[in-house]
Amino acid sequence: MALLDDVAKRDGWRCWVCDEPVDADMSVNDPRGPSVDSRTADRKAKVTERLAHRACNTRKGAVKVVIAWPDRLHVVEPAPLIAVAERLERKGGRELVARCPSRKDAQEAADWLVDRFSRLMPGLPVTASVDAGGGQFLVTLATGRR
């Protein structure tokens, strides 16, 4: 149980898959209960264990994990965030992740991305920028590494 507590505290008792709170008092056998997801398939990952709901962890084993973009964000062609996270962790640099119809929409997406990546990839400093281009606004994520 010490590993679970350590991982959960580090992850702020939030599921890395769905980004919803995990109840510390819920049974580990309950679908919404806490579990440790070991990312042993990715040996290069800086964080090898993550907190997940039991159901999210089980479902993740059957299908590829998709981090959903919130419906409230107005984005066109949003990038698959797990793939973006893996590339940024591995190579650093910059990556275009979405196009938005207005600067306000793009800034909301950028703010959400920085917040979400702080939990999705703890320890990987990510910043977001918004740039005008072609009558739309582009949202780019970047790390300090290149």
C-alpha cells in the first residue's frame, strides 16, 4: 500500500487517464477505486507508475489510451495528446497541437493544455503559445529541451 500512497500523493489523487479525482477511501476493488498503473512497456518514460482508477487502468489494457479534449474547447483537428506527450518527453522541442477560430478559443485551449500536461507528464515543463496564421490561431506546446 506504500507504493499506492506515494504515487497517489505525487499525482495529487487524480487519475492520469481521465483526469478525475480518485477517492482515497474507495476500495481498490471498486471500478472508481485507486490503482497503480505501471508503464513498464515504455522503459524510457521518466515516470513509470501513475495513479489511475481501477476501471481506467483495466480499460487501458484493452484499448489504446486517448486523453479527451474537453467539449467546451473550440479546436479544429486536435492532436492526440498521448502521442504528443510521448514525443515531447522523448525529443523535446515544439509541437503544433490545435487550430482555433479565435484568439480567445486558442488561449483557453493553451491554458487547459499546460494544466493537463502538468498532471499527464509531471516533471516535463511544458509551455503553450498562441500564434495567428492563415485566418486562424495555432496552439503550440513546447518544452525547454531541444
